[in-house]
Amino acid sequence: MRIDIKSSNLFKSVLGKALNTDIDANIRGICIDSRHVEDNDLFICLQGERNHGSDFVNEDLLDKVSIVISDKKLSHNKSYLVDNSKDFLISLAIDFRSNLNVKFIGITGTNGKTSTKELLVHFLRTKFNVSYSKKSYNSTVGLPLSVLECDENSEFCVLEMGASKSGEIEYLCGIANPDFGLVTNISEAHLEGFSSFENYIDTKVSLHDFVLDNRGTFFLNKDDYLLTGGDYQCKRGEHNIVSFSMQSQDSHYYLDSSNIEQGNVCINNHLFEIPYLTETFISNFLSSYSIASTLGVSNSDIRKALQDFSVLDGRGNIINLPTIKIINDTYNANPESMRKGISELERYKRKGVNINLVLGDMLELSDQSVDLHKALGLYINDLDFIDAVYGVGSDIRATLEYIHSPSVEKECFGSNQELIEYLKVSPINDGIIYLKGSRSIELDKVVEYLNAE
């Protein structure tokens, strides 16, 4: 990970206070990965899974960087010893944030965090100076870096918030201090690190509690039962809550998708042409529109922004080849996003197109993994528009075992390379190829192969 420093004087002031010294050095960025260090970076040595950052501090690195922060002693005049490098990074971000007159928007949820963030930033930039977290810098290391990259002249900063264990969203809120909050949706995913699904829900919705406890504004997806019903049902009335829905007109922002096949939707009777005709995109559009509109972005500016918006690679982007259409949804996967992505393909079948699924393991599902993979197989088995399923991984075998329909061709492979070798002999010559799986399965390599053929 590496970020650029946009507010150099403020950052050096905060850094000098933390190190109890005056900082005269030119600092252009912060880096925690020695492979990506650039000239005049601040290099922070963190403990990784296998190595410590200090293991990679050599003459070449020292020639580039301005300062090295480490909790292991280094014998060089550019290095500063701290008690704990990660705690130092977080404290630095908290102090930096406290000196910013910028409104922060925090986005968490199971699916759609990055896509919603990208849409929202695209809309906000039509009117405001906006900073935002790059890529998916949303962890207890990534988010502090994103805070430190914020330009002090920005009016808004949009941050993703991810959680790999209980309590992390509340922890991240303590760093970013968001003024606005959005939980996109909640479903079973990334359950390792949580004692139960209920514990996972509590962790995600703590963004709601933090924002409202600090007199901010929370944007509520009324279509997600886990956000509106049961134990989480909003108990504070409607004060400082802005709701949006595709099902309930009793919302601040109601989206009517009855004309989606014509390429447009209405929000509160305002018409918008949509570049991607999927429920996933429409849901992300509605949530990002609700925030942008509330903050004062006009419908005309949002319409213009939609015209040149492109989804990120691996998040449903479409690659049109002469005889096949590749839908690249390989960035990540969980049971809900799998079902939703597959269900979107039915409209292609109505046009007589063959539907081929390339599905990888859904990881981080804890001891529920096999059962959830089986449930996905039962779901696909009940569909009447799937022609072939190609599985990649180990747990995905349970999915294929529960697909009994004789009309569905099935093949399973231990790795993406095995699938590629198979496709060299038995290529998919026409129709839709939809690819989705957890990131470490690397189905994007299959996309690269298909696109190169």
C-alpha cells in the first residue's frame, strides 16, 4: 500500500508532534510496502504475516525515502523508533483527521462498497472538491492511510470501511469520525473472525450507531430486512435518517425500475438513463444518488455524470467479443452476490443466448462454507436458464454436486489454470460467460485468457 500526501504542511506538523521533533524533510507519500516505495516517501515498517517491514530496509530503500518509522531499532539517521508501528500510524491518522475541516462519508456493507463509493465520488465531483479511498483501502491499515491522503482543501472525503473481525467498524469510526454513514446491505460473507452472523451484523451496523450518536446523518436501505427489521430496527425515529428504497414509496428516495428494459429508472419521478441494466448497479446508483442529492448535487449533474461512468474491472464490467460476451464479476463473491449476479442473466436467456457460469470458491465463510456452497447449487438447480457451470476450487464442488438438472453441463477444476487448459481443447464458442468467485481464486486470469483468444 502507498498513498500520496496532499496536505504536506499539515502532515509534517502532525508528524513532528508525534515524533516530538521538527520535520524539515520533503515527504511526498507514505508507503508500507518496500516494493512500491517512491522518492521522498515516509516508510512505515509494519509486522506482516511472515515478515517485518524493517527486514526490507536496505541502502536502496534508504536512498529513496525521507524517513523510516519502525518499532524495531534501525541504525540509520533517517529512522525513528516507536513503540508500535501500526498504533503510530493510527494515532497519526486520528490527529490528522482532527485538524481537517472536511466532511467524512463512511460506507460499509457486505456488497457494493467500492462500486457505491466510485459512483458517489463521480457524482460529488460535479460540484465539490472530493477526496476518497483508493482501491479498497478499507482495513485497520488501509483506512488510516486513506485519511492521511485526504486533501485539507476538500469539502468531502468518501471512505470505505471493511471488517475482518468483531468490532472493527466501530474501531474505524474512531479513526475517521464520519459525519455521514451508509451500510449498503448485509448478507452472509467474510464470517471468519466473527463469533456468529449476528455478531457480523452488529459489527457492520455500528456505523449507524456512531454516526447518529455524533449527530451525523445515516442513509438507510429500507429494502434490507437486516437493516430495518428485527433487533436493528431504527429506534430513534426519523431524525437524521435518510431512507431509500426500490420497494417502499414511503421513503425519502424511491426508485421505480418498471421501465428498466428501456434503459431508464425514476427516482422521485425524476428520469435517469442507466448505463448498466442490472439490479446490482441500480441498487448502488440509488444509494449513491440518495447521498449526492441530499448534499446538493443536481439531477442534471448526476445525469451527465452517469453518461461517462464505467464500472471497475472485476465488478460486472462487460467485454464484448465477436461471438461471446464476458461478464467479469471476479473481484469477490459471497452467497448473496452470487445469487444476485446469476439471476441477472435471465434477461439474456430470453434472447436465446446460451448462459455459461464460471464460478470459484466463496471463501471466508467459516464452518458454514460447505452448506452455503450446497445451497448455491440448489439455487442454480431450480433455474431454467443456465446451460453450463464450470467450477474452480474445492468447496465449489459441493455446488456442482447439488445441480441435478440434465440440461446443465457441469465440469469442475482444481485451479484456474486447469480450466484454461480445458478451454483450449473445448472452448466456449458463443453466448454469455459469467465469471465470479473469491479474489484469491484469481478468475481474472481466466478473463485474460478468454479476452486474448
